[in-house]
Amino acid sequence: MRGTPIRYYTPQLEPAPTNGEAQSLKGRKILFLTDEPDRWLALEASGALAPFDYQIVCPSSFEIPKFLSVDVTSEDALQRSLQNLGRVEFDTLIAIKTLKDCPHETLLVNSLESEVVWLDLLFAVCRQHYEQLRSKNIEIVTLCQGAYQNGQLHPYTGLVSGFMKSLSRELDGPVCRAINTDEINLYTALHQVEMELGHAGPEVEVCYQDGARSTFTLTPVESLTKDDQPCLDSNSVVIATGGARGVTAVLVEELLRRFGCQVIALGRTDPSLAPESVLSMDEQALRDYEPQFYKNELARDKSKKITDLKREYLSYRAANEVCQIGKRLQAISGQYEYQRVDITNEEAIDQAVKRVYQKYGKVDLVLHGAGIQVSTALTKKSLSNFRSIVATKLGGLSHLYKACNKYGAGGRTHYHILTSAFSYMGNDGQPDYGAANEAMARIGACMNSRDAATHWSSMAWLGWAGIGMTRDPEFAALAASRRLRGVTKEEGQEIFSAMMNGAPTTSINVLLADGEIDYYKVAIQATPKNVAAPAIVTNLRNSEVTEREISVESAPYLTQHLVGGIPTLPGALIIDLVAQAAFQLRPDLKIISFEQAFFRKFIKVFPNRKARFRTESQIVSEDDRETVVKVSVLSDFVHGSGLVLQKDILQHDSLVRMSSTPLPSSKLPDLNGFEGRRSVDPYPLEGSPIQLSGSFDAMKNLTIGGDERRADFKFADLDGVGSESRPMLSKVVLMDSLMRFGVIQSPHDNSIPVFVPEMCDVMKVYFDFANFDITQLAEPVTFSGVNPRPDGDLLHMGPVAAIDPKGNALLFVEHGVCRRFGEVKNGQAQ
């Protein structure tokens, strides 16, 4: 509402742990969208996608028979190709975009048409299945992998989030989540999707970096500039797109009054196409002329449609506005000129910018305000309209950037971009407009960080009162119904002038008033930008680095776990060390699961030598229910002389999920009595490349059936193990044996393959890991689970479980991946 304060904000990521249980993708009918089918073929061949029931949609430029192809070259081609898609049944839509090898400048320097094919595909599928998405509450997830470069989000994530925030507002029901993650591994990234599907919250865009989840909030900005050194003066040259009409013309007026600089306004409107009588009308006369115009035209030709006449009248209105505003701006300063050019035509922009450099020798500022908007339901948007809205804003910026770089001969050009606060918040009916605006804002943020002497900034404006896109009465009615704040001409010029005072405090700026915050439920942080928040006093640490060492003398049981004849830390012992590191940060919590545990290298312990490594632990998310700790195990490569040849080699890493209460006991069925063939554990056999003995030879009666398997677990030998080490070693052997149980193969041609673990996706813990009661293993424990799925040299194992005599789960491994390491010859099943 007019009169309420307008405040400045900037988006900032804040930690935001999930609040629910991950919802498995297994058992769902998934429709994947991708513009990288070759990558998907490789993933399918690897078996990584085997657990899922899915179909894949890709652009028709890739002719892959089993994929569903969609032709986005035109609306007609799109309609034809969507006929087959209409018969697809799915309950989850996941669109995946890989950004790992895409430079931040991709949307600026590459062909926009080719870069946004993925977005066109997402638009087409959502439009085609609109009613299905809405009525069946189908979850819609976008997943941008490799979304961070040098700690910054790739601008393509803005393109995606702008689309998704608008779609979420319009559908008003189904979960819409735009996930940006630094994770490259698809299986791990899909687990983040599962976490989001289990999260109850209104946020649309979420980010994962190093496993930590965060969401955007708006932080107050006290001053739009960090100094008082404007980049403009009376000798400056400014190119202003859309500068002859609407909001940009209002801002150009401020530049002319304050700096008296040269302004070249670029716009698509051709005033010569309107009659001179129309061009000379003032605003009120033009408004009064509208009904007479329709009457005159219908009298001249009764076959004309009112929609065509409305379009013709709006073109007259635009021509009148360009003419009248041009006269007013030229009266302020003779430094204003207008050039008609199509902002979406790269060659036309190239030539227009070339003429500016030829005439003035430089461009100090590009003020990019050109844009079109058609607010309507997704089902009523055509592909051409969708594309033209994106191309006008985002393609126009790209054309200007390339032309200025081409003709600027190394000169510095600053950029200021006009976007919309409603795109940040997500406005129904504007997925294209929102996508372009949010992408441009993130382009500015990335470009602004590269060169301190060249400024890129954006301002996300509120709706203006009677100016530009919001000049028509329907906006005023909508604004009143939602209690939105319209910006007056004077207010807008004052804000823009403040923005031009010096270097921007922050690249992305968002204007909001209380009405918008209340209606759109905007997350606001109270602490202003650049003002330190009060310190929180706590005795708990959030990170820790601990140097460790181990030797055969201090851990003699390592001689019972040999790799190539050399004592080697078992993967299960690594998990125990990871647990110790987590307990250093949160000693009073219980471990309920180990997740995304990667076993990257062997840590070998040579006789008469200590193996040295360190654990680095850090809290990545925490709330009243759960804490997640990331633990990495690193070492240095040291020459025999003591010279460090390579530092910080990542050996292992894992997430540890902790809670104040343990997992509730879980009863699991016993497979005792099922039919199968007895097999043998190859690891204790002579000649195994991984040789186990003593305490680690604890699994007996392994029986493998058609789909499932079963075994008994009982410690074979604890002699010589000190009482202080028994609880630790017993749970290490239990975990080691269960992982091994899940991958053992039946003998074939008198040989049995041997595998080593590479990854454990989730292992749930149902006992007190810190204070393990060894009497829980006094009676035999049962192992049961499904047979592994082969994938070349890999095996996908799980679920498998360790079950106590009462039928309660001790450990439950949902999924793991192991790699073939060798084989044992002449192994005979007993």
C-alpha cells in the first residue's frame, strides 16, 4: 500500500536442515528429464539406475529409441511429439541438469536457443501434464548438479528457480523443489532428492554444498552502495534498453538530470508506423481515443477481430509513448537519442553497439530494462511466447555483453539490470519472466565478483504505480486485493539515484514492503547486510581436526585383516573412527545412521611403522531433532626421508546422523528354513587377495537362494584382545562381516570373486554405538537380506540386516557398492 516503507534486501543462504524422513524413490514411477542422454545411457549401463522404475524424456535432437523424445523446435512439432508423452504414467517428475563443465558465462556467451532447450523441455512437459500434476499432487523436482563454481551458484540455477517458484505458486499444492547441489555423483544427488521429498516446508529452492542444506532468506541492506564514487559523470555514455518507454525511461530521466551524460535508448517500437495525429496526442487524449479507434476500424472492416484491434491500438500507444517521452527527455538534455532495434536480434544489436563505439568511443554503463511479460496460466502459454519472454531479457543481455566486449577494446563497462521482486518471490503465471529475471540476477552476481573495477548489479523492483507493465487498471486491482505496494515515479528515481551513488554494496538487490512480505510469506533475516550478528555462546564445537596414528603394535588385530599380505584398516574400522570424530562434537547424542560413506583408498599399516592420518569433522545441519556431522579422513604422502610429497589426500568421508534418542527397535523376519545352496566365505580362504583370520572369521552357514541369502554370525576368536578393545572390535567385526555377507558370490569354475567396499549409502544403527554392550552378541546373530546385483566389476548390495536372537535389528544396510578386487581359486562350497 502506498505510504508504507520500501526496504532494500539481498538474498543470502542460511543453514536449513530437513525436518522429515527421506522418502525413497524406489517403488515410485519416475519421469526423468535430461538434455544429456549419452550420460544416461552410460548410467544405465553401469546399473546405477537399476533400483528405479523410470522413463526418460529428452530433446528430439537425440535419436535414442527407448527414450521419449520431445521436439521443441516449434509449437506444431511440440504438439505432435507430445502425443506419445500423454500416455506416460508417473508420480514423480525429476528434471536433471549437469553444470559441472559449464562456465559461469555460458548464458552470456553461448547461443541462448541451444542453452535453454532443457528449460523448454521442462516447460513443455509441465504444460502437457498440468492437470495431472495438480490433481494428483505429483512431485516436481529439478536437480542442478555441479551447481557451484568457486563457491558461487551457476546462473543457470536462477533460470531454474525462477521457473519453479512461479510454477509452485500457480499449482498451489504439489511439492515443487529446485535443488542446487555441488554433488556430481547422481546416486548421491538422488538421495538429496529423497530428503527433500520427506521435508515439509514452503521453500522451493534449496542448496546443498558439502552435504549441508541451506535455503535463501532476504537480509536487509542498509545502504545500496559501499562508497560515494559514482561510475558516471557528464562525459559518460550509457546504453539503455527499453529506455524510451516505461520504467527504464523514468530511470533515464534521472540519469540525464543528475549526470547530464549521453544516453542512447534502444527499443523495438517504430514511431513512424503510427499516424501523426496519434503521435501528437497527450496521455489523456490517447486514452479517450481508444473506444473511437475500435469504432472507426470496425466501421472500415467488420471482419477484424477485437484481439487484433487491441494489439494494433497497443502498438499505437507504444509509438505515442516513445514519441512523447523522447521529446520530454530531449528537452531535459540534448544528450538523449533513440535507436529502433530488435533486442532479440544479435546482429542488429551488434551493429547498434558498433555505431555507439564509433561515435562516442566507449560505453560506461549498460542499463538493461527491456522486457515483455504475458501473465497467464501455463496451459495458455505457447512455446513461442515462452521463448520470446526469456529471449528479450536474457538474450538481449547476452547480445549487449558480446557486442560491448567485441568493440570495447578492453574498456570497462558497468552493467545494471532491472528485474522483478515478484520473480524472486515467485509470481503465478510468470515462469518465463521469473526464469529470465533470476538468471540475470545471478549472472550479475557472478560477473561482479570477477573484477572489482567493473560493477554488475541488479534491482528487483516492486510494481510501479501506473508506469510500464503495471500501468493498466488490472494491476491496480490486483495490487489492492493483495495489499501490494506500488512505486511512484519520484520514489523510483530516488532509489535508482541511490543505486548510482557508487559501487554496489551487493550485486543482487530486492525491494520489498510489508504487504509483499506478508502476502508472499517471504523469509526475512533481521540482521542487516555487513552487520555482525550477536555471538552465540556455547560449549559445543561445530568442527574439529584430530591427528591420529595406528600401528600393528597398538592394534594387533590388524594382522587378521591383510590386503596383499599387508595389515590394512578394515572399512568398518574407518566407520568406527568416523563415529569417534562425530562424538567429539556431540558426545551426548546417539548415532542413528552412517550415510554416503565413501571408501576411497586403503590405509595400510606396515610393520614397525605408524600410519598417521587425521579426521576432520564438521556440523553440516542441526535442529532440535537431529544433527548431521560430515567426517573426512585425510592423510599426507610422505617420502621415506620424511619429506611431505602431497598433503590432504582424502581417504574416506561419511555423514553421521545423530539424535538424542536411538532408533526404535525394528523387528525383521528370519529366513531360517528357506531353500538355498550352501556357500563359503572366500575371505578367510588361503590365497585370497584380502585375507581374514581370527576375530574377522566370524560368519558361518552362508546359504544363498534364488533372491535372498542367510548366514550365522559368531565371533570366532577374541583371545589376546584387551577388554578395553573388545566392544570396539566386536562392532567393527559385526559391520565388516555384514558388508561382506551382502556381496559373497557362489563358487563358479572353482573360483570365487572377492570384492572391496566403495560406498555405503545408508547403514542404520539400532544399538548404542558409543557404549556397545558386547553381551548383545553372546548368542548367535543372524544375517539376512537380498542377493547383490552385478554391474560389471561392481556389485550393488543391500538391503541386508544383522538380527539378534529376538528378531530385533542391530544393523540395517540399505544399499552399498563394492568393486571386484580379485578371486580365490579352488574355493569349494561346504
